[in-house]
Amino acid sequence: MSKLAKPIPVPNEDSKPYWEGCNAGKLLIQRCKACATPRFYPRIVCGSCGSMDSDWIETSGRGSVFSYSIIHRAPSPAFKDDVPYVLAIVELDEGVRMMTNVVKCDVSTVAVGMPVQVVFDRVSEEIAVPKFVPVEK
Ligand code: ZN
């Protein structure tokens, strides 16, 4: 029997540099060239000033848990072997928030404010998904 596949992210024109960064072990975010506001998810327009001029910066990969939920019931059979797992919003030290998973820890130890560091979960030749692990402050 074949193993059920999880959905794999499909890069688009806006997110391609982000996924290329992940593939190289770097967590990149956009920064507006006009007002210097960092942003995530990848998109063409700055939400602060409306500028379409931006560049990519490499983050520290460090942040903290802003919010989380422990998933006990798999949303599809492909996630059945993962439960319980942590779906979290991590706030990077650079100020942006991203939805992700906190992994490689007892799910009951995850807490708001917990310091975390990015790791990359390779799911295909082109795609490595950023997830986070707890670290000492
Ligand atoms: Zn801006």
C-alpha cells in the first residue's frame, strides 16, 4: 500500500525566492525598500506604505511561540501518524509571524513565549519546509 502524501508547497512568482532560501537552509523574508518594514508571507506590495519595491533579507531563524494549538485529530489521513503535533504561530526576532509547526519536543512542553529556532524538513528535492524546535533563551 502506498503511503498517503501530504500536500507539498508549490512556489509561485512571489514566493520562489523564499522557497529557494528554505531549500538552501536559509529563512528569507521580504523587506520594503521604501519604509524598511519586514513582511511575511511573500507578496508584491508593502502593507505599510504600498510600495512594490522590496528585497530579501536572511533572518536569524530565531523567534518565539506567539500562539499555538495541539492537534489531536488529523485533518486528513496523511497526518494520522503525526498526531499529536503542534501547529503554531511563531514570531521571528525580525518581527514577522509565520504559521508553522514546533517539532522534536514533547507537545505538552510548548508554551507561548517559548524561544525557538528554525529547522528545515525536506519533503522533496525542491522543497524544504521551515519548522521550529525549542532552544534555550
Ligand atoms: Zn513599505
